[in-house]
Amino acid sequence: MPTSALNPRIVERPQEEQQRIDRETANLALYYHEGCVHCIRVLRAIERLHLKIDFRNIREVPAYRDQLVEQGGSSTVPCLQIHEESGDVNWLYDSHRIIDYLEQRFA
């Protein structure tokens, strides 16, 4: 991952705040594949925001694609799986909506 000196847009946080963010992002998973330009856009935003999110490549692990279709309702990527504190699971499709969600919650 590039350092903020190389990319000034990368978010830097105090250690305590970063640890809190890391705990919050433990409830997130991004379903993607490497050839998808929309996925790349989301991956760059995750890198810039310095987020630790579980990455699930649907081409490398067919079970991830199956989960996406069975639980999320579509094989479209990127898709952000969000486990809420209430126990609900939300599936957020569309790169712009995913990036907006991440920026509003973690920027």
C-alpha cells in the first residue's frame, strides 16, 4: 500500500482511531474480481481510506460467487456486504454507492 507521502489523498489517523476503524471494518466484505474496472475504483477508495476490509474474489473462489448470488441476489460486482450490529446483513451494489458509503462512514 502506498504511503501518504507518495499519495497525499490517503487518509491518516491517530493509532487509536485507526484501531476503532479496523474493528468497524471487520464487519465488511467486498465481493469483486480483478478484471472489473468498477471494482478497481472501489479498491482504490478502500486503499485511500486505509480500510481493512475482507476481499472476496469471486473468480478465484467460486464459493464467494455462490454466496453473492444466493445471499445478495445477484452476481454483479463490486458488492459490499455489510453486517450490521443488529444482525442484519445488507448488500450494497454499485461502485459509486459503495464509495459514497465508505467515505461518509470512514473519511
